[in-house]
Amino acid sequence: MTESNRIALVTGGSRGLGREIGRVLAKRGYSLVIGGRDRDALDRAVSDLSKDAPVVLPVAGDITDAQVRLRLIDAARQLGGLDVLVNNASELGPIGPLKSFDVPRLGRLFPVNVGAPLFLIQLALPLLSARTGLIVNITSDAATAAYPGWGPYGATKAALELLTRTLATELHDQGVSAVLVDPGDLRTRMHQEAFPGEDISDRPLPAVTVPFWAWLFDQNPDDVRGQRFAAQHEDARWMQRA
Ligand SMILES: NC(=O)c1ccc[n+]([C@@H]2O[C@H](COP(=O)([O-])OP(=O)(O)OC[C@H]3O[C@@H](n4cnc5c(N)ncnc54)[C@H](OP(=O)(O)O)[C@@H]3O)[C@@H](O)[C@H]2O)c1
């Protein structure tokens, strides 16, 4: 199915999972706004995604910068609106035991992984509301399981999960839906950072999640409101497309 004049914003769309989500949306005819700090990586993603997407607008900069967030939303407005907002950009932060965690570093992790998605949602709401839009917040199994060494990152994802569930109920009247997606272990830069020096070649590439995304973007946003999905879970709803 191809939609016309559909627009999606994917933070962290320059590589890894975000770029793969961008590919799925591009193949469905969406125009895209993609974000990330590394301009070269963004340019490479624009070349790749432009093979299918009608338009791809890159916005370079740190997601914690208010001006960058405004530019992301302005780019969507320039394209005509917003159907899908994917809050994918995230940082892992330091891995290690909480007893020796440098607590002030929470002052970086929470703004990136929780504050920026919420700011973006607030800015995007008028556009999303006009199109019965969908918010997709990317979470992790670290939000629900107590993995030694991953406490701060997991805490940010747990906070994002509660915000998302709350938003899903609060935004009902505005016709905007919000969902959580745990992509599962993926062979990306972030995953390599989580296992420094280890061979992660047994982890699948982000493309393993494509059947899930193809299924999700076929759904009426209202039907999935408030749900949490595990993209690599063998679920008949999307595995039959694999
Ligand atoms: N990989 C896994 O195994 C796994 C498992 C569970 C959940 N996840 C989640 O999946 C999502 C994507 O992760 P990934 O593995 O694809 O990571 P990745 O390959 O490291 O990609 C992260 C993306 O986010 C951007 N980004 C990071 N920090 C940013 C910032 N402060 N401002 C703007 N852009 C920023 C990066 O670009 P720049 O660095 O150029 O800014 C890049 O485009 C994350 O939410 C992660 O928590 C991943």
C-alpha cells in the first residue's frame, strides 16, 4: 500500500534503526524529516532514502537543542504536516554499576532520552492532531528488566514508557495515538557501545524489524493506541509478512 502526501519525522534517522524505519516509510511513499548530529551520516541517509521517498529533509543537530527541535517541526510543516513522529534518537550513557555511577550524568541522559521526545511531541501536536497522527516512542527491554550496569539507560526508557502510556490516554480527545516499540537486540553502533570490544555479529541488523514496521504503519492509529510492541517478537500479525 502506498500513501500519498504522508509525512513522517524520524529522530536519529541517519543510521541504525532510525534509518531502517525511514526506509520502510519511504517505500510506502512518505516524505521524511530525519535528524541526527553527524552531517555526513545524514547526507548518506538522504541519498539512500531519496530512492523511494518523494522528499527527504535532513535537520542536523543535537536533539536537546530547542532550536534543532523547532527546525525539525518546521521542516515537517514545510512538507505539509505530520502523520507519524518516531522518537528514536537515544543515548546509552555510561555502562557500569550504580554504586559508582556519576550521578550528574543523568543530567544528560534524561534530556536526550525523555525530555527531547516530550518537547517534540508538544511541538508536533497541532500537526499530528490535524492528521489523526501516530507517535512512536522507541523503548528497550532495559526499561522493564534489571540488567546490571544498564540502570541509568533503563531508567530513562522506563520514564519514556510511562510518559507514553499517559500520553496515549491524554491525547485520545485530540485524535493522536502513541505507542511504544521495543526493537530487540540489533547490530548497531549503540549496541556495540553497550558491549565494547565484543563480537556482536550474531545480533541481527535493523532490517529484521521491517515486517513489524510494515504492519504497524498499516494500522489505524486509534486501534494501536497505548500499546507496547516487541518488534522481533514472533507475532502472527506481522511475522506472516516476513
Ligand atoms: N540496538 C539495540 O540493540 C537496541 C535495543 C533496544 C532499543 N534500542 C533503541 O533503538 C533506538 C535506536 O538505536 P540504534 O541502536 O539504532 O542506535 P544508533 O545506531 O547509535 O543510532 C542512534 C541514532 O540517534 C542519533 N542520535 C543519538 N543521540 C542524538 C542526539 N543527542 N541528538 C540527535 N540525534 C542523536 C544518532 O545520530 P548522531 O550520533 O549522528 O547524532 C543516530 O542517528 C534507540 O532509542 C535505542 O535506545 C536499540
